[in-house]
Amino acid sequence: MAALRIRELPEGERPRERLMRLGASALSNAELIAILLRTGMKGANAVDVAHQLIDRFKTLNELARCTPRELASIKAIGPAKAAQLAAALELASRVAHETVTRQRVDTPQIVCDLLGPELRALRKESLRILLLDTRYQLIRQETVSLGTMNESLAHPREIFRPALVYSAYAVIVAHNHPSGDPSPSEADHRLTRRLAEAAALLQITLLDHIIIGTPQAGRAAYFSFKEAGVL
């Protein structure tokens, strides 16, 4: 039996009408995606297609990792819908960034909120440095390196160069683990020790080194060397 088109559903079950009546927070991920897609394909309405996307990618983070070209290659998506999905995911990332940058950036959770949406969408390790003023407010962030799937290579002089250029009082270094597991490797520990030594020589406050992962049951969203007592 062919799936009902969205306009053939009872009004109380149509995603757009539900959003207008109840607000966006009341809708499921599939319903929100369906509103962006607007239409489905033969035998599947927009909600069905949205469920197929969720079944395929499992999480919104995995969906966000897709480039617009990769999304466009999926059956029932195409270039126009791919652009709409990519734009919506990027706006969500920018909203999170805009909210966080107005406050003190001095805890691992704030850093995770700031960088997490973007870093979790990457398939390679990316090492970032957050430059902070004397009130621990963000001056700017810099991408120091984009590594392979398993290793991000950066020398302390490259990491601290932006801090010297922009006269930062303090810095937070962060990188992602594409696997989703934020547990530090021995290489991560070695880098942290080298960063602490370089920061002391340069008289720059190294607030933390944070590894961003993907939260799951029994697994944290990040690892903080400061919280672990290493810094």
C-alpha cells in the first residue's frame, strides 16, 4: 500500500501544522527533517524519507558529516533538498557558537558546546586553539591542523603562534576524535605535557586541553586534561 502524502494525513499529524500549533521542540527529528524536505518520493512521503535518513545515519551528528554533494546523491534527496539540509545543520552550529561566545569560556562543557557541533561533523582530526582575554572571553578561534583519521600533527610553536599574534592572555586547546571516543591516547598525553611546558615558557595560561567525542550511553562527550588533574 502506497504511503499517504503529507497533505493526505489528518491535519493533526502533519509536521508543519504540528510545528505551528505546538512549537518546533514538540516534533521528532524525522518530522523536523520532513519539513525541510517538503516532499518525498514515489511510495514514501517526506516523513518516511526522513525516517530512512535517520535509520541510515543513526544520529544527527553522522548526518551532519555528509557534504551537500553526498546528501544530493541519496535517493529522494537531490541538490535542492541537500542544500536545505546542509544549510539548516550549519545554522544550528552557528546558533550554538553565537550563544557560547557571549559568555566566559572557562569550562570543558562550554568548550564542548562551542566546538562540538562542528568537530563531531568532521571525519578527520582537527586541532583548534581558543584565544581568550583576561576575562576568559573569546577573542577568536584558530584551526591549527587538520590531520588524518587517527592523528592530528602539530608542534607547540604552531599551536601557540596565534596566541602570540593576537596577544591572548589564556588559551584552550581542543581536538576531536572522529571515532567518537574521547579517551586520550598516549600521543594526546605527550602533546599535553609539551603544551604545558611551552605555555610556561611563553607565560601564557593554558587553561585546558579538551578532546571532543560523541556522547553515548556510558560515554562522556569530552575528556578534559584539567578535570583529570593533568593540567
